[in-house]
Amino acid sequence: MRDTVLPEELVSRARQVIEANKRIGRRIAVAESCTGGLVSAALTEIPGSSSVFEAGFITYANEQKTSLLGVAGDVLDTFGAVSIATAWAMAQGALTRSGADVAVSITGIAGPDGGTDLKPVGTVVFARAEKDGNPNNIVADLRRFDNEGRGKIRLHAALCALELLLPEGAETPEP
């Protein structure tokens, strides 16, 4: 009997993240917007995750991105919530505020509304920040997932975020 309500592929990827980071003694944090805590939920499905998972910030509203993660209002006003600049600031804020070794952020448009011609539904931006990393070395990616519905977009985004939490050289399972 399965002891989770989350999709098996999500739990499996989270297990890999926890185990790989535990092996190297690395603590992780996430800053989530469009996934609304899905990544944090997947990570905490894994027994022993507390030895790796430091914090999860769910900052759905722009005001929370500013107050909880320190994202500058100018960044949000200039580039928007769904941008590499915002994702990078979210990841940096999660890293700083949690004390983790690595942090990943996710911000995007899961739909069904909210998309534009420039940023259609399915646009999701990710960023990773590492402790003692060069702040000029921005690790970020913008993806456009097919609009297969809100649930599928959020699942794909969560899987991508988990992949970014894997240490370099860790095997990535096929989706």
C-alpha cells in the first residue's frame, strides 16, 4: 500500500534528492511560487528528510517574495514575478534566510489564467543559488511547458526544481 497522495515519480525524485544530498552532507531550501509547496511536500514525504531539508518558503504573492525572501520591489516592477531576475533573487533570499547550502526557486504561470503573449500559461522560471557561490554566476532557466492543465504544469515544475537540487554528478532518472 502506498503511503502518499503525491505522484510516484515526484516522490521518487524527492527520495533521490534527499539521499544524494545526505551523502555529501548538504542542506537544501526551496522558494516556491507557482508550485505552492509541492516541492516541499515531496521532500518531506521522505523519512529522514529533516537531516537535509532546511526550509521551504511559499511566496505566492509578490508582497511575500519581498518580505520573506527580500526580493526588491524594483526587480518585481521591472521584470515581473515570472522572470530570471525574480527567480534568482528568490533563490538568493531562500539561501540567505535559511542558512542552507543550496536553494532552488520556482516561479511561473500554471494557469488556467494569467498568461500573456510573452509569458503564456506554462512559463516557469527556476534558479539555484549555492552557499559561497559566485553571485555573478547565475544558474537559472526559463521553461515553457505544454498547457496540459494546471496540475501537469505544477508537476513538471516540481520535477525540474528537484532535479536542480541534485548534486553535480548525481544520476538523474528518466521522467
